[in-house]
Amino acid sequence: MNDRGSLHSVIASTTAAFIISLWIHHPGFTSNFYSDIVWFWRRVEVAGGKIPYIEYSFEYPVISGLIVYLASLTGSVEGYYLVISLIIYLCSTGSLILVLKMVGNMEPYRVLMFTVSTSSFIIYSVYSFDWIGSFLLLLSIYLFYRRLTMSGFMLGLAGATRIIPLICMLAFIGDVRDLRSKAKYILSTILGMLTPNIYFLAKNFDGVIYPYIYQATWRAEDSWLIIVPFNHQLVSLIVMTAMIAVVMSRWSGDIMYKCGLLLFTFMISSYKFSPQYFIQLLPFSALITRKYPAFIAADLLNSAIILGWFTPSFSLGDPWIISSPVQWCAIARQAILLYIVIDSLRGSKLRSP
């Protein structure tokens, strides 16, 4: 962060964009945009203030479930929505402040161009828990060169919010030199994962592992792997492993750049790339992307997925099938992200190790 003016511009820009996202998803509007957060409230268990993982199954990891539970205690959809939105707002703002702290040689306007100025920020910020997981991941990156075990703990908390950030373990472990420190980092990450889960593990083990089973057995969604007629999870794993091996063999640069490459690679090769996951790419996009128009094209296609999902004339009646333009947008988005990663790796020799 270069100066106080940069801080103010980040907060002001994030707040302005976030207010739009808050407004378009607001449950009080009859023509509001779809949001997972609002949809959860329609479940009897959530509106009734029941405890997730114990009294009912919840498909997101425990920190996400705890946020839903605590917000539901307000007793109204308005209070519930505003509590979760406030947490997301603080995490999105905190995320961008951390990004600017870690990329001090980058102009703030470039970071804002790739984050709050995107359509995905508007449509998907008040949608799910992705900004919360991203904030914890970025905090882990920030602490990596300062307090190694605390960095691992924060990565564990990120994984206990959204599973995807755990892929960055490969970058962290790769940058830790000695075996003792690697072991400490892994153990601190496990501790971070376990800490918010301990109570629920004691009460209902099956409830805690349900989100992971749910995600692992989900159908191909918004991914090119929809064309695979058999075990798409296995094919995804094989492709992802191969791609990550190639990326790791060619990358250079700091830990944030490497985490960004891993997240991009995960999204490209995953059998499930729901459009809200794009939020997790935004904090890293200014570092990874060399050609801004390519990223914006992927961003617009990503937004088109949810806009077309509930528009029968666009989805052709069933947005899940390969013949639907919704899936064409999803696949084109992944193809552009693949181009961005390849282009980034070509220029990685210019990055300082």
C-alpha cells in the first residue's frame, strides 16, 4: 500500500460496487438476482435457526455453515441477509487491502480494474462465501514470510470455509525450504481445519464430512468436462494433476503469483466451476493476466452463465446440457482462462523469483 489515498480509493471503490451487489440480490425486491445466500433462507432448517451439521445437512464447510447459523438467529430474512452481507463486505474490502500491501509495485487502479470493476464482482459478491475464503487465503499469503505457522493456520481456516483454497498448499510447501518447516506448516494447516470443526466432529462426524462428499460426488457443472460420458471426477483429477505438474515445472515468482496460478489451473481443470468461484480468481487476476481484454471476456462470459441460467430463451430450457448456450459460455470462459495461464507462464521469466 503506497499511501493513505490508495487505501481510501480501494475502500470507496469496493463499497460502491458492493452496494450494487447488495441491492440486486436483496430479498425484498421481487425481481432480485438469484443468490445462494437467499436461497438457503428458504430452507425450513435455516429460517428456524437450527444448527447445521447436527440438526440438518449443509453442503458447505463449517465456517460457512456457522455464518449462516449465526445470521439466522436474527429471526428475519432481512437481518439474516444483512449480517452475511456485512461479513462478505468486510472480507472483500480486506482482501483488496491485503492485495495492495503484497503487490506494492502495482498501481492501485490496476488491481481495481481486475476486481471491483468486473461484472462478476457485482453479480457474485453477495452470492456465496467465496470472498470469505479468499480473505483467509490472502491473509495466509500475507503471513507466509512473517509467521509461518500462523500462515498455515489461516490456510486451514480458508479450507474450512471454501475447499478450493487448499490447492495453494502446493505453493506454500514448495516455497518452504527444510523438511521440519514443511511439517510444521502442514500440521498448522490441519489444526486450522480442525479447530472450527472439533465441536461438530464430536457431535456428528457424518454431518462434518457431508460437504466434502457432496462436492466430490456432484455432477459436471459449468465445465468442459460435461462432454466426458463417464467418471468426470476421475478425468478431472487426471487432467488437474497433469496441468498442475506442468505449471509448477515452469513457474517462477513470489508465493502470491504461484497461488494465483494454482487457482486458475484448478478452475480450468475442475469438473465443477460454478460461476461464483470466479470471485476467488479476482484478487490474483492482476498478477496472472497480461492481456486485460482476455480476462474481461472471461468475466463477461462468467456473468452470462447465471443471467442465462434462469432465462429459458437463452438456456434453451435446460442449462445443464451441453447443447445449452449457458454451457457454451462456461466452456469458452475456461478456454480463455487457459490462454491467460499459458500467456502468463510465457512471461514468467520476467518475474523475480
